Amino acid sequence: MVDKESMFDAYDKELELIIDNGANPDDIVIMCHDDVEIMSDPEMFITVIRDAMKDKKVGIAGVAGTRKLPKSGIWWEGITGQNTIHGKHSGTVFHGPSIYETQTSYYGTPSNVVVVDGVFMVSTVGLLDKIDLKKPKTFSNGWHFYDLTYCLRAYENGNNNKVIPILIRHESGGEVDMGWEMNRRKFVHLFRLPVECPKA
């Protein structure tokens, strides 16, 4: 989706479009950044996603996230360095401009989580239609905290979010700017934090 006002707008409009074109509620939807390279074997990639989404309790699956979202609303809080974890994080992501110039961010074993990072998310048409993909009215920026908002909407709907064992390379490292900070401040007032799910 090109020239949309926000990530919220792009995902919401795309969902409307695929529903209008006859998508079934169980159809699988992948939402990811445009600078992502899938490193998993194609057959394994499909198998892992299908296996995850067979569980009707799964809301949104991804490649990295946390079982505890702290009051700050920062899912990676508590991580120091590329390979250091503090017990609640999950997943693996390669970062770098090419396959030969990557750093591995290892967060922990794949598991049920509260939220996944928006770099790569998987869900179903039915779940996304149920949780509402529109931007919260209090958000001033449309490019940040869409991922955590969707995940907590799914979680509050009674779904488990999940980190799955798919390997990707993300060319950029993400951007924490004033727009990110403004949305973070609104986000922490939108949901009751901290939120934690049991390890599974």
C-alpha cells in the first residue's frame, strides 16, 4: 500500500480490500516491513505459519516479542546488547544491510507472548477484522505502536500472541524518534500495563 497516511491506515484499508475480494476468515495474512528478507526455507516458513495459525486461540504471531510488557510500553526493555536477555523476551532477528553483514539479535526461545514486534506479524482475516485496525484517536503519529496496539487488542479479545521460529533479516534497526515517543506516551494510557502472560 503506497502513499497511505499511516501504518494503521494501510493495514486497515488492505484488510477491507481483501475482505471485499472474498477472503475467508481463516485466510492467513502477513504484515511486515518492506526491508525484510525471509531467511527460512520456503517450505518450513509455510509449515511453521500454518501450524501456528491452526490454533484458534492464537491472535498474532511474529518473530520477536515479550511475555511481559512493562509500564513503559517498551517491549525490548531490559535487553542490553545484542545477545543479552532478561527472562521475558522471545525470538531471533538478523539485522544488517546484507546477509553477509548481519548482527544476530537473540531474545529467547519462541513462546506465547503478550506482544510481537511489527517488523513481521502473522494473523488471520477473521481476527484482524475483529480487533479493529484503525489508529487510536489519541495517537498523533500513525507510524509507531500499531504493532503493540494490535497485539493488546488481540490479547484483550482472549487470544494468545506467539513468537514462532521463522528467521528474517531486517535491513534497518527501526527508528525511535519524537513521533515514537509521543505515541508511546499515549499508548501507556490506552492499556493497563504491565501485562504478562505465562510461559508456554
